[in-house]
Amino acid sequence: MQYEKKKLTRIIATDCGSTTTKAILIEFVDGEYRQTVRGEAPTTVEAPLNDVTRGVLNAVQELEELARLKYNNPNITLIQDAKLVIPRNGDIGSDAYVSTSSAGGGLQMMVTGVVAKMTGESAERAALGAGAIVMDLIASNDQRLDHEKIERIRHLRPDMILMAGHTDNATSNKHVIEMAELVGAADPKPRLGSSYKLPVIYAGTIKAREDIERTLGNKVGLMITENLRPTLERENLGPARDEIHNIFMEHVMQQAPGYNKLMAWTVGPDLKPVPIMPTPAAVGNIMQTIAKQENIEVLGVDIGGATTDVFSVFTDEHIFNRTVSANLGMSYSISNILASAGLDNILRWVPFDIDVKELRNMIKNKMIRPTTIPALFKELVLEQAIAKEALRLAFVQHKEFAVSLKGTQKSSDIAEAFSQSESGDTIVNMLTLDLMVGSGGVLSHAPRRHQTMMMMIDAFLPEGVTKIAVDSIFMMPHLGVLASINEEIATEVFNKDCMVYIGSCVAPVGKIKEGKIALEARIELPDGTVFEEKIPFGELRLIPCPAGSFGKATLKPGRGLDLGAGKNQEITANLIGGGVGIVLDTRGRRPFVIPVEAAERVPRLIKWMKELKAYPQELLN
Amino acid sequence: MAQAYSAGLTVTDNIVLRKDRILPLKGEVLVKKGDRVKANDVVAQTSLPGNVVPFKVANKLGVPAEMLGNFLKIKVGDEIKKGQVIAETKGLFGTGWFKTAVKSPIDGEVESISAATGNAVLREPRIPVQIKAFIDGIVTEVIKDEGVVVENRSAYIQGIFGLAGETTGQIKMLAKSPVDHLDPALITPDCKGKIIVAGALCSLEAIKKAAEVGVNAIISGGVDDEDLKKLLGYDIGVAITGHEKIGVTLVITEGFGPITMAKNTFDLLKRFEGQQASVHGFTQIRAGVMRPEVIIPLPLGEGEQLVAEEAKMSSLEIGSLIRVIRQPNFGEIGRITELPEILTKVESETMVRVLKVKLNNGKEVLTPRANVEVIAE
């Protein structure tokens, strides 16, 4: 529902993340809408509080205190009797409260199959492909007794169950029905015990659908999709994977203890409810709006504590894709980044020696105490190295999802039946991409924007010429949901306070020998100076170019390299400036290689980091 | 902002606890409301149908399937014993010579016999499933056919991370001080069945030794993640634990690495040395967090009412006792001396809200508020 602007002079918006609840105040001041103050507090999803609204109150309390300081007005009041005051009456209260939520965190699933090594493994692959952690695979033939399986389902409290079993031409469907009876006997409840039934996706033989419906229909939130193993030789993971992904994004991830209470709090000026939006839905709306307004291809990312969400708009038809990597995040899921990426991939971004034991303990300590922040330089560098790997892995997953044809089926002979994987042609083309946008704590709150630029370039490896922007203080989710009550205000604040261009990246595609010229660049800068250099392969250059201005560039790739117009073809471009500037990156693409040996790698990393001014120079020595 | 919310784990010498004890399948509840139970008492039980054993009787007997009925000594529903003859031929020309007999491979009962295939389906005896009380206490609620709720008053320690499931045992202090690293040589056979307390660290060697000796649980300030990886054979990606089969339950009270056990935790365990405790390592670090627990039941007076206190939010205030939970000064304990309002730049150049803390080692330092937790006193 859209409200008139004049009814909205002060709005509170929060994003309840898995780790932190972020609140912003949007006010009509001096004839315009601006984001004025910001507060945050840990999300309260652990006993003894176990109520997400306590975190909201704490974050809004910070807003209140900061607003009083900003306007030197001790009468400003947003909370009374542990509730938000709506509507506004002078200094007291606000006109609306809107919120997004991803407080539920990652996705942990159980999967069932008839034969563990066949339908069980296919189900496991579908769940993993959707970014879930598979807590257990229960199969008819797994040797465990029924009560042990039931106990396991109850104890693990999965967010969702995926059931597979039997091919469509199987003569019997007995085992999959028995498995449904077992799931029914476990009577699984959503772990946060709220307003919805535990989602169970049935992707087994089509012949058992009626029996499954009869067995589970009243007990769980049953969804039936195509058989993920229609024949022994064919795996069809796409439909099950997409179903998991959608249910997680739309229903599961926003849930949290106290969620029902929060739902009653989010209201407009007439006290009518404003639905809470899942965080990736809100950010996805913003990304689509950017692409539509500018008529460009956009790649966006929001990296949180439990999940990393990637958004893209590609091709002339503006095809939008949104993926949530449910267990890649910087707090709750940080240890899973280590498990998924491996230690070596993280260490390749670290420009100093570190004791592996110490690093592993640091990561685990962040996992068990997710709200802590890096106070030391070395810990910051390590967290940002881990963030690069989270972003990289989330992007790999996104590319797999963002294919031209959804639900691609793969056929193979029986010998391959045990080791299948999904395939498809991704529509993500980094060479045609116009803009990358970064959001989320580690990107929006990096002490230096240069670090944000470095993390995004290293993780996503933009090609050709790409503009790079960041969500200034992390408010895209807030504005995404704000648009549901007034689009104009959301757009005004977005343009004035939210999206900040930090610069551009120029990166020729291909690999040539070290020392050979990879890029001849001539850039006329707004202050009249001209940058001109033949840059060898394997280097980085940062050319300051202020926000709101452009560098007029003539760029010639080295022999065999491509900037988007074809190999060896020169291009001209207006390179957008920003808080960081223009980065010329000749480290190569497809492949991008970092030396394995520390003796070779570390000096190179230090050189790149110094060039990018990513960290205090003295600390890098 | 004179005060602010801060996370913290519960360590107390007196708390009212409530535990649901539910069967995996419907069955029989063996206790009634108001009963006093011990941790190892069975409060509810059920039995599951035994495993099914298909058995090719006609084939073993060497007769056509359709003729099997002529030779059977059993019928559907009969109880059978292992070795019992269940089918027998009449021997050469019906004389009883060279008879072929087929014996039951299991104890159990006859589920079905197929004249079409000549196979019998035998079922093993029913499998009992029992649920124990886990904690000493009073049954305050009976859930018909499913289980009970047990409540008690306890000394209670919430761990930060754990491995493996429920167990009970007597508390035995192996550490003399909370800074000790557990020496595997101290884990002697008299530790069998006990809950042993380490100080700041227990190594892989110590965990293995404890499992070997038959220790039921280890409570330690810290553990190295590298050791856990070696112990489990995999990296813990997302902290959802409690089902590991490692032979001993592990409760970590402070975190990863060698970290001095908080003095109040150590002192509490010391105070209750020799007493029976209930322990589990179930951990789920995600919304609706579950943490491992050490529960030491306290004696209840006759007719005493158990009233749980309302949950409190710990807050940072001048004088609050806190522990630093991230570098620098990780693991140090001290008292807050100042809560400045302005944002402060720390070494990483991050602008954060800080507090000033006087550490037990005498140093006074600034540390981000996000990097401390309140220790309840």
C-alpha cells in the first residue's frame, strides 16, 4: 500500500539480520527526505531473550539517542513502554515502521531417499546445489532403526526436508511411502516454532504422490515437485533445487524467535500492517530498479552474517536472477567458508605469515561469538580475505543458477549415474557487465572504501570496463521495503544517501607473459592532468578521480588481450570516479592466477595492497 | 548510552530448569506427575517392531514353492526360536530317512509365508526404546503416551560449544587452576564414568585418552579447532553438533584455543566436585541458539515450589565484570571503568563504540563494546 508523502515525515526502518539488527531513521528535513541517523544492536535470537524485537528496540534506542544528539533535542522519543510510538506527534514517535528480515540465518536441511547411494545422493546434490547444509541423509537402506531416524529428525531441527525415492518407472513405491510415514511420525516442527508448517518437498516417484499427500498433507507444509531421479540414468535436480531456494528465500530465512510479534509492529501511519520483507527480496527490488532506470547490466551482492545474496540483471531482455548462498556469511557461517573454500584459498589473500592453528581458532571463535568485530589490523585483513572467498563462492553458485534455461536435465549412461551434476549455460557475462554494487556489513562498513573496492575486484574479477558502487552504510534492504509504502521517498533517499560510486575497474581479459605490456592507458582527468602509462602484465594502478566526475580514457589492451571490443582492439570510455578512483588491473582474467609459493605471493599482495591504498602503508611493511 | 545490551552465557549456582523428555514414538509413560526422579531413571518407554528377515524356506528345503505348505512346522504369528525347525521334508519315500530340515536363523515371530515364492518373512523380537529423566528432579507434567517434563533446581553452566550427546557422572577436578592445560597423564582409570574438568585447554591427546579410559565428559575452557578436525575427520562448517560418536562428551566453556576458564565457572565446578551432574554437548549456533549444558541438581525441600525467574538482559554498565572475547586481550577478564559515547578508531581503523576496562592483570585498555561479554555475578 502506498501512502501520501506528507503522511510520512519520520520513518523507522530496520533490517533484522542473523547477527545484527540495523536501524535507520528517514526524515523530511529542510524540504527533502534524508537518512539522518543510524543505530545497530545484536539480533536477539538466543536465550534468555529469544525475541527478535528486543534487538529492534535496542537498535531503535540508539537511533533515539543519536537523533537527540544530532538535533540537540532531548524530547525526541521513538520508544515508550518498550514499544515503538506510531503515529508521530511532534517530537514523539514516527509515522511508520517497516522492516526486512533474514534473522533466521542459513539453511540446514535433511534429505531422504530410498537407496542412499542413488536417490539419496541425488537429493543431497539438489540440496547442496541450493546452498543448503545437509545435516543428514536418511535412507531406507541406511541400517539405522526407525526410532533412530525419527530421533535424528527431531533433534536436528532441520529448516526443510527434501524427500526423494524410486524412479518414475519403478514397480514399487513402498519404501518412499514408508519414509513419509517416518517423517510424519517424527512430526517435525519449524525450529523457531512460528506461524508456518515445516516445509517438506517431495521430489520422488510420481506414482506415490497421492499416498504422500495422504500421509503428510496435514502434518507439514508439503510441496510436490518433479521427481529428481525420474529414471535410473537421468537426474533432474533443477525443479527441486529451485523449490528449495524459493521456499527458503520467501518463508524460512526471515523467521526468528519473536517474529510474530515483529509482524504486529510494522505498520503505516494508519496502523495498518506493512508486511515484513525477506532481505534478499528487498535488495533484489533495488537492484532491478537500478538496472531498469539506467538500462544497464548490474551485478549486486549483499554479504551478511549467515548468507550471501547475489543479484544480477543480464542480457538485452534484462533477465533478473537472485540467489541466496544459505551458508556463506561472515559470522554464523564463517566456518563454513573455511570448510567450503579450504584454507589455501583463504591464505592466498593474506600478505603475512600466520599460524594456521591460530587462524582456525580465530574463525571458530567468530562463529561461536558472531557479533564481534576485528579490532586489530591483522584480524581485519583475515576477515576480508575470508570475505573474498565467500563472495567468490556465492558468485560461482549464482552463475550456476543464472542459466538461460532453468531446470536443465542431464542424461547419462548408467555408469555415470552415481556422479552426476547439473549443467547449464550461464548468462552472466562479466565483459558486458556495466555496474557492480556491494552491500552488507563487511563491504559497507570496511574502514576504507579502498578495501571494499579490493574485495569486490578480487572476488568477482570484473572484465573490461566496470563501474563499482557500494551501499553507503547498508540501507538497501531498508529502502527496498520502504518502497512498499512510498516509492518516491525510497528513490530520493537512495539517490542522495544510499548508493555511492567508489570508482571504476579496467581489466583486460586473457593471460600473457609477465613483463609484457598488458594495457596502454591514456586518461584525461577532470583536474586537467593526464595519466599515461604502458602497464605490464600482473600490476594494479589506482588513479584518483573524484566522485561525480569522469576520466576520459583511451585504452589499448596488450597483444592477445580483450577489453570487450575484441582481442587487441582499442576502446574509449568515460571512467567514472568515486571515493577510491579508477583501478587499472592487469593481473589477467580467465585465468586469474596468484602464485602458490608464499615467497612469490606475499610481496605481490603487498605491492597490490599498497597500490590500492587498501591498508595503512606502515602496517604492510 | 550509559548502558547497552551484551551477550553472555549463564553460569549460576541456582536456577530452575525444565527439560522435556519425549519418546520418538508413542509408548508408555512410567512415572506420574509429582514423582521425584533420578537422572538415570527410565521415565517412558516404547518398543519398536523388530527387523524383518526374508528367508527362502522352499529353496533351502529343495521343494517347489507351491508345495511348501506340506512341510511347514510353523504358521503366521507363531513365535520362533533360533535353531528351531520350521520346515522339514518327510525323508526318502516318506520313511523319515534322509530328512531335510530348515531351522530358524533368529528368535522372533513369523510375519508371513508366501505360497507363490516359497519365502517366509521372519521378524526379530521387538526393540525396547527408553527415555531417561536426564536430570534429577520432579515430574511436573505428563504428556500422555509421549513423555514427561522434569523440573529441578540446579547449579548450572552454559557452555559455548560442545560435542556428543547426553551423559551423567560425578564431577572430578583434574585441573588445579583455570589456566591449566589438561595433562593426559592425569586421566587415570579412576576417571572412568566421571565428568572431568580441565582448565584452559584440553588437547586431542587428552580427549583420546579420556575416551579410552571411559570418561563420560570433559569440561574445558578451550580446545584447538585443529584438534577437533583431527578428532572428527572433517571441518565443522556450521555449528550444529551433539551427534558425534567420539566416546566422550565435550563441553567448552570459553572458546577455541587455550583460554583460561572463567573463575566463577571453575569455582562452581570445584565447589560441586564429587557431585552427580548431567551434561550434553548439543550445540546449534543459528537463530534459536542451543548451547551445551552442565546441570548439577540441588536438593529440593519437601513441597518446595519451583518458580523460574524471568529472563534478564545483561547490560554493560560501569563496574560490570566482563570478559574480552576477541583479540587483543582475548580471554582477559576485568571491570568496566568508562563507557565513552563517541565513536573511537581502533587499530583496524574501524570506528566503533568502545569501553574502558581495567583488566585483572592491572592494565586499563579500550576495547570495542562488541568484543566483550558480561559475566553474571
